[in-house]
Amino acid sequence: MKLKEEIIIKIADKYKRVFCNLIKNGREANLTQLLKDESKPSLASMNVLDYAKENLNSDQRFIIHIHFCLSLLNPEEREIIWKEFFITSPKLNKLEWWNYKYARSTYYRIRSRAIKKFSELCS
């Protein structure tokens, strides 16, 4: 499981670097629509394949690929992957974000399943 987590950490780091470079170079095009909260899929993130019709470079396709992999997860799995690996936010209180939503065993069960599915989809 630790190896799969490391894979996702590397994917998330690459995702952040690639997206920053695309924005810096003015090449993000319509991809910013994909940045909406992944725990609540929008029409844009659900129709991520529509972006594949455009003439995109490899960095843009990488971003779309990650969002497509996220869209294949169920909402709970997607939220966990997005919040645990892609969003880094300071811990404001003693409880983790998921303590308000899940029991510990439920969270870790869903998290394990999400890590396995996402790492397999993205590899």
C-alpha cells in the first residue's frame, strides 16, 4: 500500500508542476474548469473526454488524464484522493477533515480502496 501511496504522491506533484507551468505560459486553455471541487463533480469534469477533441499538448493531456482517472472513482474515493494527495492545506484543528464525515475504520477502508483504484488507473 505504501508503494501505491508514493505513486499517487508523485502523480500529484507532477500534476501541480504541470498545471503551474501551463498557467504560467498561458496554455491552460479551458482546463481551469477541471479545478472545481472534485468531491462534487460538475458537468465539465464529468465530460472530461470532450477536451480530448481539442489539439492539446502532452502536459494538457496529462491534466485531463488525471481528471478522467478521478472521474472513474466513486464520490467518496474521489474526495479522499483529491483532499489527501492533491490539496495541501494547513491543519487548523486537532481533527482531520475526514473525522467530521467518516468513522476511522470506514475512512481507512475507503481510502485503501481509492488508493488501489487510482494508482492502477493512472499507471
